[in-house]
Amino acid sequence: MIFIPRNWNNSFKRPIASVSDGIDNDNDNLVDELGEQCLMNYFDYYNNNIGSFPTQTTNPWSKYHFYNLLQGMWKDSTDHTCGGNAYGGTTKAIFDYPWSNYVGNPCGTWTEITAGNLAGDRRYIVSTGLFNLPAKGNVEVEYAQVWSVDSFATSNRNFASANKLINDAQKIRTFYSGTKTNCLSSINIGIYENALTDQLLIYPNPANSVLNIKSENGLGKSVILITDVLGKTIIETKNEDLYQTSINIEQLSSGVYLLQLKSEKGIIVKKFVKE
């Protein structure tokens, strides 16, 4: 489960909230101020139909279900609530499993760990509004999808990544606002040619049982991930100072895979075929 801090927001150009709607749309503890913008009004989830979960918390299938989810409600029109799996409680939750710096959090310390939730395939929904869309009018919004991972954390990797996400999201917001001119040195924007790619050789390709990885100049402390084409991590290894190593891939099914190497010098992604 992703943890969402209240002051984390990936919307930059935002729609103006409906007048006198009685909602704190910009999460500043004020209601219906002049020119109030809609930020992230709800963050909730539902379970993919895999495992033993309450029916009301599983995949939506009707237009009413989808509309409910956009309003922070379950398929049966009940609110998401604080605690446990967010179903069947008494206190309404607009952000499921919030992070610790959510000011005014009505749910207290609440994570999937404290809730004792079963592992599952969760689908997340971020919604903005309500706001008015005039006939033949338009509303322009701009969002940034921020994804962060702390590859070198040795423990509590999920929490380390959440803290990094908060920091990275702040960098993006600061860059967008134009108040900091040197943040380009710490964030990567757009698609660029990775000069490190030529420094890494993987062979043979196609491979059958062993994939060899070689770097002439060394890449320092590295993490190697092998993922399938859907992004699922199949193999993960760590190296203190990578020059040459081999990975046993006998257990992989035949097909196309991606090798992603994250090092102190940067990230390299290479494709290979398992015969």
C-alpha cells in the first residue's frame, strides 16, 4: 500500500472548486475561501478479485460503482473509514493509509501493517473535485506522476521509499513553481540518452541458463533487477563493486525480460531473451 502525506500533491494546474460546496478542496483546513482550487480530494483503493476480500471492496463493474469510488465510497455507497481495511468503520477517511505528516489526520497511526491486512493486488484511485464544467467550456489541469524507490536501503525499504517519495515530490513542486533554479541537477525530466548503457555488456543474448554481466570500468555498489515485460521483479541481486557477475536464469520461462541495473553512477536498462 502506498502511504500518502496530506501535503503531498501531484496536481499543478488545478480546477476551481464549486462555490460554497462546504469542502476543504485544497487541504489547508479552510473551507470555501475565494478562488479555492481542487487538489487531491480523495485517495482510495479497491482489491482486484484475487484472494479472500469483502465483495464490497473488490473490482467495480457498474457505473454506480465507479462513481462511488471517485467520491471515496465503496461499491455499496458506504464511506471509506479509518482503520483496518477501510471498510465498515465509523470515522470517514478521505485518504486511505495516510502518512505520518498528514496534519489533522482523523485516523491516527494507520498502515496496512497495523491493520493486519492480507497481501493483495490493490488498485488505487486519486480523484479531484467536485468542480463545474460549463457547457462548451474547458478546464485545464496538469499533473505529475512521481515514483520513487530507495534501492540501497537495508531494512524497512517501503518506509525509506515513502520518505524519498515525499522529498522527490517536493522537488517537482518547487521546480514547477519556478522558485528554485538548481533543482535540475537533482531530478531527471524527460527522455534522454543514457551514456552508461555502453559500459555494460550482457551475454549471451539469447541466454539459456546463465546470463553474464560485465562492466569494464566498474559501476560501484549496484542492485540488479530482472523483470518481466509487465514490470514484475523476478530476480534481485546486490553487488558491492560490480565489474563482472553471472546470474542463473534457468528457472525463468522462455520469453523477453528486462535487466535493470541501478548503480551509484546511474541506471541502465537492457533487454534480453531467455530461450
